[in-house]
Amino acid sequence: MISSDGYLYTFSWSLPGLSWMAFALFLVGMTKMLSFFVFPSVRNVPFVLSIPFVAIAVGWGAFYWTAQYISAKGLNQGTAESFLTILAIGSAVTCLSAVATIRGLTAPRGYAVFNGLLVDDVNRGAGLLLSIAAMLMLAGAAAFIGGFYLLTGIVPAFAENPLVAKYFAGEYTARAAPYMPLFRGGMVLYQVGTLVGILLLPARVNVGRIMLFLLLGLLGCAAVLALLSLRRGVAAQPIVEGLLILLVMRGRLGWVIAGVAAYLLIFTFGSAVNQILLLMLGLRTEVGLDAIIKGLSDIYDLWWFMDAYNKAGPDPTMGMTVFGGLVPYDFQWNPSNYTKWIIGADLNTGSGGFRLPMSVWGYDAFRYPGLVLWSAVDGFTVVVQAFLFRLVVEKGGSRYVLAINIITYKIVFLISSNLLQWKIDDVFLIIVFLTLRLAPAMTRLLGQRQANRIVPRTG
């Protein structure tokens, strides 16, 4: 074991003036900053959404959680150096891949391909169809999630053990399992319907007043039911993302900056919610400033996983976790289950598993060749996301144009981010987004058929 006054502050590679904690922080944070170099603007929503993760989970967490882990469990030198080697190689490959992707996308052919995915105009019929579809999805989300709560009798926010109930684990598994398709399907519909519904909100209140009130009512109902699940990321992400996109597209710079600041405050509060909930339940006597970081234990989880991995020495998975996420529940190769298996936790424990860097997943799959491949795809994905979002912002357009282009952006990003780790919920998201993306083509096809029917025959 390593003492906190020894190896904790001295990295054995003898990098002058750079502790190994700071080195880890630099490596993890560097890859998260790549999107800013593609689109250096406060209007870069993908970058803005990553700021709290870099600043709190990685920045603060690298020091807070590393010290916490060492004081609680100790850490051997082999684990630390193995982990930092993986991060160093992964970060270098990710950056090189990002540079190559930028060169490819900014070339005339690459730019034309991605720009061709976006639309310049959407007819009113397609816009109406899109609005109706968004409201139907929100209604479906409310019905599915609400139905799940009624059938199972489990509402995580009101459960006796809410932090276990949010994952429907432990004593809640038996009641929840038969109806989980309702919940998962409802949350997918909620994510798509909420994002698209917010983007379709009219700029003027007096435009489509009935549709506006109906849309807002459905949005509110679905959002409340989703938030009661206590799944902060899934429930809050489409709301925050939709509002930020509207703000960067329609707002002045001052309002954009204020909106970004508000988002950072909301995220900070959200990360402390679990600790506040424990206080309200009487399971804690006080909540301090560290409640913020305790809701984002990514660095602690990384050290825990790598320490257990180094001790267990498992064989390479040979890519089984690439498609393991398509099989939910107790499948060992589902990434969330795999991380729990490595640390020796019960698969039914109240946790969604650990968030690991792509470099770690690649190393776990095929050792160093996998590390290089996974890291290269990570760099490609970050650049594609930022580059396509930049094109969306530059194109602008009406709310219908914006909605269709954001739908396209989400499809491309979800596909590229799932290339080496597919998740069943993301597959459903892609299918639903693709269905909405067909709205302009469907209305054009219907319009052509109607026109052909009314053309008089000559001769």
C-alpha cells in the first residue's frame, strides 16, 4: 500500500513539478476539451455541456477522489502506473485522431458530405407533422412511465430506499422486471419528444396558442414523471440541451453567457441532489460543499475499477462489451454489469455501473491494439459532434429547420458514439430520431401523390 505522504504526491516517472494526480487530470481533461478547438465559441453546446464534467468530476475529482481512495483502500504502484500509461497513450491517439478527422471534415469533400445531411428549408406540412409527432411521443412517454409506476407501485422519489429504487435493484427487482420495457420505452420517447418539443416552441406566444399550451402541458407532465425516476442525467439532459440550443440559436451573446452560467449552477445543484436526499431521509446529519463532488464519483470509480482489474488480471474480453449493452439486465458483458463484476459487486446492486474512458474499454477488449482503436474512435466522435453542431448553428433557419437539423445531428452523434459500445436504449433513440427525420420526405411524397391525382388527363 502507498502512504498518502509518499507516492500520492510523487510520480515515479520523475516528471518535474507534475504530480501523478495532476497528470491524470491533464490527460482525462484534455480529450474533453477537443470540441472547443473545433468550434471555439460559447455557442458550442456540446462543449458547454461537458464543462461541469471536466471541472468537477475530473478537475476537482482527480484530487478529492484520489486522496479519498488511497486513504480508504490504498493503491499499489503497478495499478497507478498501468492506469496512467493507458491514459497517456489513449489521450495521444485521441488527439491525433481528432486532428486527422478535422483535416478530413474541413476538406471540400468532407464538408460537402456533412453539410449535405442538413436541410435549408422545411415545408409547413412537415413542421406540423413534426409537432404532432413530438406531442404524441410526450403523451406516450407520460402513459408508459406513469403506467409503470402504477403497475409496479414503485416511484423511486417516494420509495423507502430511493437510491436503490432508481435502478430498480435489490428488493425492487422482482416487482419492476416484468414491466421494465414500459419504463425504458417511456424514457426513450421522453428524451426524443422533450428535445424536439422544446425546439419547436414558437418564438411568439400568439402563434399557435392552442398547440403551444398543449405542448407545454405534455412537456411538463412527462418531465415530472421522468424526474420522479431520480435518473438525473436522462431526465434533465433533453430539457437542458433543448433550452441551451434555443438560447445559442436565438439569444444575444449576453443572454447566452447568462444561460451557460445558469446551466453550471443547475448541474452543480443536481450533482448534490443525492446527498440532499439522504439528509431529508435522515440518513445524513449535514450536507457540506463536498456534496457536489460526491454526486460525481467518476475518478474514485476509475481507481476502484483499475485497482480491481490489476489484481484480478482478467483475460481480454475480445470485444464482448461492444454489443453487450444490447442485452439488458443480468448479462455479464453488458458494460454496466461488467464493471460491477470486475470489482466483485452483486450484479443486482443499486448502481448503473462505472463510466470509464474509451481508452480503458479498448485496453480491456484487446489490450494495446484495442486501446489505440477505441481512442481513435473517441477522437473521431468528439470532432464529428462539434463539427456537425457548428454547421447547424451556421445554417440557422426556422424552428422547423432547426428541429430537423438537430435531429440529424443527434442521429450522427449517437451512431458514431456507439460504434464500439452499443447500448439498447441508444438503438431505440436512433430509430425514433430516424423516424422523425423522415417527416420532410414523407410530406413531399404525399404532396406529389396528391398533385398527381388532381392533374387532368389530356387527350
